[in-house]
Amino acid sequence: MALSEVNVIATGEGQEAAALLERTRETVNPELRRTVEGLPGGMRRVAMYHFGWEHADGTPAEGSPGKAIRPALVLAAAQALQGPGGGPVDHAVPAAVAVELAHNFTLLHDDVIDKDVRRRGRATAWTVFGTPDAIITGDAMMALAQRLLADDPHPAAAAASSRLSACIIELCAGQQADCAFERRPDVSLDECLTMATAKTGALLGCACALGALYAGAGPDEVGAMDAFGREAGLAFQLIDDLIGIWGDPGHTGKPAGADLIARKKSLPVVAALTSGTAAGRELADLYAGPMTGDDVLRAADAVERAGGRDWAQAEAADRMGRAVQQLSRAVADLGAAGGLLALAEFVTRRTR
């Protein structure tokens, strides 16, 4: 199926994806909150703040726990693999919650590692409660995710738990590589793509694979769904990296050019640094020291002139094409996978 046909299935302007994400939040958030509220004392307070359900003083808040992309992928994959007339996929909610807990484990740790001070429009948990409490709460969330699967009587729960554990190990390896790249002047584009696949693609692939497992799919279909999520996840990371340079702070909740200020070796930056162009060399000089004010604007301009922006946009489109090819291996009629296609379209066409 051509990418243009995919655009027709994944309805215009992300309306189908938005509706699917809203349904997912309505289905998953009550169980997610119930699980988080079971944490003891101080960890519960940090977690409730992180998810936006409470203010720092413990009073109720109206915040949102996030877009729910990963749990939506679990449920959409389960629906697609059940086929027409497959009925509700409520049995996959524990897996969806487990994936969302695992994702937020990574967010709490990432904010500490990256020293990010804003997430979802408010101060990050570590800046409010301190680094130890944020890290410990993240650890507890990962334990909660595994306990949910361990306690789930569904026949796919054990395989899902094993797959999630392997995914988190891969994700941690990707995070470690990302940190190491910041200390290295010579990072290749292939290395950066491998890191991004591990750090972002692995969990989206795992979410799709867990949905397939809960639908009773066989190994080939589960593997294809994992591959679909990985390719879509890499496209997601490419767009996220573009937003990290050119995103609107009013929408992202982070300063303009936040990734450049941190001198992150994001995908468009590495594409620019390895371009062999004068603009790429200019960017390398800027990355050799701290950047403030006009330096950030100059660096963003250098990335664009060196071709980093155009490359990242083209690569994201290519990865989406590969994702659809993988999906077609698992679902013969892509019309049954409209939810998955809409979500993939949403994450690769978003601007914030």
C-alpha cells in the first residue's frame, strides 16, 4: 500500500487519532491512577504530581497524564489482530497500563539525566521533590508495570512481561549511548539511528507487540507488529528532534532550541555535523562550547543550511513507509488497522 493510501485511511488532520487517544485515556487512566495510588507515601505523592493529578502540596490538579500514545498502540494492535467483529479489547488494558508506567519510568529518569526543568507545562518532579525521590519513584513505576503483568491471569501475560523486560534493557542501553554521545565529538549517523531505535522505537514496538500477544497472534505477526512500532518510533523520534530545535515553547513547555542549548547529538544535528559542509563545520564549532542567546539561533540556522532539517523530514517519511510494509505482514487487510495507521500518522505529522 502506498503512503498516499495510508493518508486516506488515517483520516485528515489527525481526527481519528485524537478520538482514539481520548478513548484510550478514558479506558486506561482509571486503572493507571488506581495503580499509582497504591504506591506508599512519598512515592505516591511524587507520582501523582508527575502525572498531573496533584499539585506539589498534594491538592487535586486538573493536569493530564500525557497523550497516551503507547497504551493506545497496545489497544489498537489488539483490535487490529482480532480482526473484524473481534469485539472490545478490555482484556488488554493491564498491558496498556504497564506500557504507560514503563514509559513514565523513563521520563522521570530522563528529566534527571537531561536536567530538564519543565515537562507537560509544569516543573519536573526532580526539581520539586529532589533527584533521589524522582529516581526512586521511577523505579517503583517500573516495578508496578511488571507486577500488573505478573498478576494478570491472561495467557499472554507472561510473554508480555518477558518482552517488556527485554525492551527496557534495550531502552536503557539506548539512553546510555545517548549520554555517551554528548561526550564524543565524532558520532556517526548510523550510531545515532541505532541509539534512537533503542531509546524510542523499542518501546513503541513493544507496545504493538504486547497488543498482538493479547490478541492471540502468532510469533510472525507479533514480530511484524514490533517492527512496525520500531519504524514508526524512529519516525516519531526524528520529528521529536526537529521539535527540539524548532518547536514552539508555548506548546512544548521547553525553551526554544532546548536540545541545542544542551548540545544534544540529536538526529538532525548529527546529520548536519556529518554533512561535510561549511555549515556543518560551523555547527561543530558552536557545539565545542556553551551556547546562549544568538549562538542558539546560529546553531539552528547551521543545522538547516547543512541539510539536517530536510534529511530528518525525508527520513521520517521513509521510516513511515517501512512501518506500513511491516504492518502489512501482520494484518492482511490494512483497513482493519486504521487505528494503528492513524496513530502512526499522528506522531509523524505533529508539530509539538
